[in-house]
Amino acid sequence: MILPSHIQRTLVEMEPASPLSLADLLALLQAQLAAPDGSKLPLDQQISLSQALWPAMEALEQARAEQGDKAFALGQNLAQERTSFFNAPQPQTPEVLAQTLADRLANWGSLPVLASLSPWDSHLLLGLAQELELAPGQPFLEEGKSVTGLYLVSVPVEVCYQGIPLPLAMTGGLFGQEAVFSAQFVAPLSYKVGAAATALYIPQERLREALSWNPGLELWLLAQRFFRSTQTLNRLAQEYQKVNRESRLTQEILDNTGQASFSIDAKGEIGTNYSTAAAQYLGEPNPTGLPFADLILRDDKKALRSYYRALNLIFAGNQFDPKVVLDLLPKQVHLQDRVFALHYYFAEDKLGFVTSVYVRMKDLTEEINQAKLAQETKDKEREEKEIEEKIRSNIASFLGLLEMIDKNQANLERFFLETVNQKYQANPQDLRGLLKELHSIKGLCSQFGLQGLKHASHATESALLALGQGKIEQFAPAYKELKSHYKHAHILLESLGEGIVSVLMGVTFTKPDFLALKQAVFAQDWPTAQALVSAKGQIPASSLAENWEDDLLNLGMSLGKEVDFELVCPEDLTLPLEMVRTLNFELRHVYRNAIDHGLETPEVRKAAGKRSAGKVRLTLGSENGQLSIAVEDDGAGIAWERILQKARSNPNLDQTQIEAWVAQNQAWRILFLPGFSSQEQLTELSGRGVGMDAVASAIEGLGGSYSLESTLGAGSKFKFLVPLS
């Protein structure tokens, strides 16, 4: 194969000014392009011929620069065969073309990166390039995007990864040479300049075409690529050695400080850096290689997924801020009945990659136990103070509670012994009496906030019923717990002191009262003395409702109901202390039933056109020497058909008596029957059928009477009459 005729013609025209032998140049050019038979020469021969051609082509370039028109003609003719050496705007004169090459040689030819390149190849490289303006701060090669050509930059270049500057700033040189050898190469880093600059850029296809007939330049680019890769590997090796040194130093520090610390790698496995304390906490003598999350989270699959998701984010090549991601890891764990706080730190290399996550464990068990104990003590002190305040405000009812406690404890012990002696054949009447006592005690506990005693009383009720069926195993632990609360109730009274108790009960004589009593006794004025003493046994009738309002509100809140309480009582009405204690104690069954069974939830009340809050009213008065008491509510009223159905289906009730009451239009008396309950299920509040029975017994014990009125949808009213004499 010979050169095209137009190239040969141009070279012949240049002969007078050319310092070369035209014949030698033609021979070299022909050998460079192809063998005489048209086949491509072997690579080693091409390299050898290229090396021989470099001086000739350098001289030719010089001649072209001097020859003006002929040089331009040569460039134009070469453009018909190969890509133009120049991509500058088409010059209007040959002088401009020559000056362009001269300027590039002056500005770029002295770059260190081109020092190892032959003059021919450097001229070829500069000739193939086009000038490109680089904006400051804008990457000319951007991470994650395809590299489309070769860049030659003479000013300092900043290297970035994920937007973070790396300590790899370069003084300039070649960039993107990988694209010469790979059509789809993606930049692993970003490169940008700090100030506006001009670079030379050779598109990928143009450069690869030139390399196809200039293997010397191709080898040089391969060497540059290899050199760049070697630099990167050396840096990474240095960083790795530094990390190893830091790891060894960390291990020594951990062992010397006694901290429970260790490292975690990208897989979540514990590294070789762990302290002796950490191994003890984790329960593993050699935890290296064990997955930390599996040790602390075990079967919590949701927590495990969150843990490994966060760990992947931390080691994801700085796509996320490690400090933020560390907050997603668990802060506290339970291991072997102990509680540990977890603190996290991370180590980075110079490239900004997280190399390890360090975990420090702190045993919080004792600290938590002490804080828990302190809080429990504080809560108990606060609870005791609240209970004492309630006792102070209604000492009479509390004394009545203590009397019933003492009576119930004696009856329980007697009942238990008799039941055991009779081979667990409980006396039904005694059992009913004990259940009634416990139910009354349980109800009164709410007035004083004695929740522990309330629960123990309920548990003992269940144990008594089981004991009546021959099951003894429940009674002993339930009764033991109950006795401890009975003892605590007496301690509460003792903590007030006898003097305070007597003052709160209103039986302490003031100095004027005592002098008046003394004078009446000395004068043998017995009616006056009796009146003075009797007056000390009388207290305001309003005391009958002490603590009712708090109990009503708490009960309503527990049932999701709103309650308003109203007391109507003459200011001058006084009652005997013992009567107030009894009525305060027993009538709570009535108002608690009103809340539990009578009042509706706010939603139901609104739907019925009522106020969302239900009303419970206690009215006290005197008529014909009797104390009149009315406890009424504006709830749903009593569905008598349902009451009758429940009563008639209970074989333990006197059906003859029930039918007689129905015939007399006194079906309301069914509610006061022992053992009757309208509840479907047993609760701490109701369901055993002893509450209203206890009320009836108390009123009858005071020589009084009772009645009930109820209107479906409007509410119920319980009325009681008790002699005042």
C-alpha cells in the first residue's frame, strides 16, 4: 500500500524547503501505515518504525510551520485521510494555523507529564486536542458519570469523593486516560479546579483512532494509567498500615483502661480489638468473628433488621453521615439479667471511608436498680402521705374500717379452722358473712387509696369460695397477704398518734368546754353535763359523705365515665359519730353501683340527649325524728325484666319470695337479696352479690328502712330512713 496521491503531491511540493530526504520520509510513512502487501505490521515492528519516524516527523512539523501555504495544504490534505490534527476554529490564513501549534507547544510542551513523551507524540497529542474552559468548583470529571475523553490540565486539581475533598490534590496532568481503553468507563472520583482555567480535551473516539496507527503513544498512555493506579494503591496501603497501627494502639488502651469496648466491621462481626471486660459482659471468652447484633438482640427480628440496615448505611462509602446513622443503633440492651448502655464511635481513613465502628458498654444494672428503688421509695412516701391526708379528713370511717378488719380477721381464722376440722365442708351462712365483710372492706379501701388492701381482699374472696369447695391451696397465700395489709392499716393509724386521732374524732375537750363540764358536775347539774358529753359524740351530718367525691371521680375515670357529685345537707344537722361511721362505710355500695350499673358513658349519654357527665346526688335531712337519706343518679335506670330474668334463673334464691314481691309491686327488693348480682362477669367492683345485701343489713341494724324508685332512661333513687334517737 502506498500513500494517497494527494499526500504524495503535497510532500513533493515541500521538498525544496524540507531538510529531510523525501524518499526516506515516504518509505517510513508507508512502513508506518502498513506492509507492502497491505497487511498490518506486527506490534514490535510498528513500535520500531515509530521510534525511527519521530525525528523525521518533528522536522516535518518544523518545515510545515515555516512553509505557510504548503503547511496548510498538507494539513488540509491530511484531513481528507485522517482526523485533523487541529480542532481550533478554521484559520483564515496559514499563519494562524501555524501560530496555534506554536502557542500550544509553548504553553503545554513543558508539562512534567509530557517529559517522557517523544516530540512527535507530544505534538500529535497537542494537535488532536481542543481547548476547553474549566469553571471553578465545577467537576470536569464527575464521579459516577462516564468519562468521554482525555483531559490535560496544567493547574492544581482538587479530588473529591461523594462531595468530600480528599487529601489527594494533584498539581495537574492527565485525567481520564482510562477512557482510552474502555468505551464505558465511569469515573470513581470527581476532579475540579479551584480557579478558572483552560484545559486541553481529546474526545475518546478521536484519540482511539490516532492510537490505532501510533502504538508508541498508546504504550505511553498505558504507562500513565499504570502509574496512576500504582499511586492509588500505595496510598491505600499506607492508610491500611496506619489503621492497623491505630488498631493495635486501641487494643492496648482498651486493655489498660478496663473499658468494656470492642470493634465491629462492615459485616457486623466483632473484630480482634476487644477488651477483657467486653468478653465478660458478652459471655464469650473469644468474641472475635461473632455477630454482635445476634448476641444482644437474639430473637428480636425487627430489631435485628433495623440494626443491620443501619450498619449497611454506615459502611456505604460515606453516602450517609455516620454520626446520624449511629443514632439508629440500639442504645440499651439486656444481657444475662443485666442492663447495658451502648455508646458508638467510628474510625475513618483519609479517604473518608468508615473502617470500623467501636462500641463501649457500660453496666447500668446497679444504677437502674438504685434509681428504681429510689423512685419506688419516693412513690411509696407520696402514697403514704396521700393516704394519711385522707385518713385525717375522715378518721371516723377509717376507725370503722379498722374495727371491721379486726372482726374479719378473727372470723377468717375461726372459719378456716372449722372448715379444716369439718373436712372442708364450709358453713354457707358463715361463708356468706365473710364475703360480705370482705366486700365492704374492699369498697371502703377506695376512699383511702388502699389499693393493696383492696386487691388482697378481692383475692381472699376468691380463695374463700374455693375453700368452700374443698380447695385449700389458694387460701393460705391469699390470707397471708391480706394479714400483711391489715397490719399496715393499723400502722397507718399509729403513725398519726393518739392525740391527733382524738382531735380528728372531735372528742377532745377544749379548755372552756372542760371548765363548763367541771362546773356542771360540781353543781350536780346532770342534764347539762350529759348534754355537754353527748355533744362531743355528735358531728356534722355532711361528714357522712367524706371522701365520696374523690372515690366517685376515680371510679368513673376507671370505667370511662364522667361524674358530677352533689351533696345537699343542712349545715346545722348533726349525727352520732357511730351512725356516721356506719353509714359512710356501707352506703358507698349504693353510689358505686350507681357508677358501675347506672351511669352511661359520655357517648351514650349524648346520643340520648343528656349531659356527658352523669349526676350522683346525696341528700340528707331530718323528718319526724328520723334521718332521711337519698342517693340518686340520672343514669339509664333499671331494666326490671332483666332483673327478674336473672333472679328467676338463680336456683340459690328464694323463688317464692321473689314472686311474692313481684305480686306486691316490690320487685326492687330483689336487688337486696343475699347472693343476687345483675353482673354477667365477676370484677373487683361487683359480681358476688354481697354489696346491696350489706347495705340492707346495716340499715336494718340501725332500725331503719329502705326503698327504691327507678325509671328506665331517667335514673334511680335509693331512699333510707334511720331513727335519730
